[in-house]
Amino acid sequence: MSTLNLSKTERIDVRASAPVKQLLQEAARACHKNVSEFLLDAGVTAAAQTLADRRQFVLDETQWQAFQEAL
């Protein structure tokens, strides 16, 4: 997922160990991004997936019937 195309007015500060920073820098370079772009893209993707898992669920026909009966 691409980072939302909005004006960037907020700041997020992150502290990391040297090995984690190096890993993030290497991964960002591999994606032809700077570390901020890499972290934002990865963070937005993870956040959207985390929230989607809590907002949406899929049931087959049998599960749907059981769900409706439980209501």
C-alpha cells in the first residue's frame, strides 16, 4: 500500500538500535526509498491490515447461518 498522498505536517520520532537502523537502511535502499518513505509505507500497510482484521471478517454459508442464529 502506498502512503496516503497528503501534506506531511506531523512528525514521528523512532529510536532503534544500531543493527535495526542498519537493517532498515538496507531494506529502504533495496526498495529505492529513503528510510522515512520505507517506514511510512510499511507502517501504513501494517496499520491498515491490523485494522481490517478487526473490522471485517468472512464467513462461509454454514458459519453465516450459525452467526445469524446466535444473534
